[in-house]
Amino acid sequence: MWDNIGGWIIIIVVALVLFGGAKKIPDFARNLGRATGEFKRGQVELETELKKAMYTTPEAPSERPKVNYAEAAKNLGIDPANKTDEQLSQEISDKLKPNVK
């Protein structure tokens, strides 16, 4: 009897009749129906959000803007001729470091 839902429903109905009277059964049923409906709406909303998240493509990560090392070097008074971006980057950082003595 305790393995199925029917046995539990009988116990709940008997408890409601004993403690709340027969007038409380319709209120209990109405509230149970509202709670069930609210639960189902929440479940549908959650499923919708999950599907939307699964099937939308993630945004491309924002790339850092390209640095024009030759132009930056010229502005700092460094000759950029025949130098790679790495060399220019190193010279620019050396030029921008404060001279600590």
C-alpha cells in the first residue's frame, strides 16, 4: 500500500478531514493544482533557456587591437628600419622604462 501514490493520497485526504475538516479539501486541491502549474511553467522556461544556450553560438572573444610598432617607435624617436615587431617592442619598453639610479 505504501509503494504507490494511491496509498499516500488516501492518507493525506484522511489527515485533511481529521485536522482541517471537509471544507479544506477543495482549498488544498486548488493550491496543489496551482503549485503544480507553477512548477511546470518553471520547468518549461528552464528547458527553453537551456535549449537557447545550447544552440546559440558563443560570441567571438574580443581581440586586442593590433599595435603599430613602427609608428610608435617613430613617435618615440626610434628608427624602425629593418627591425622586427619584437625588437621594436623591446626598444619601446626600454625607452619607456624610467631611469632608476
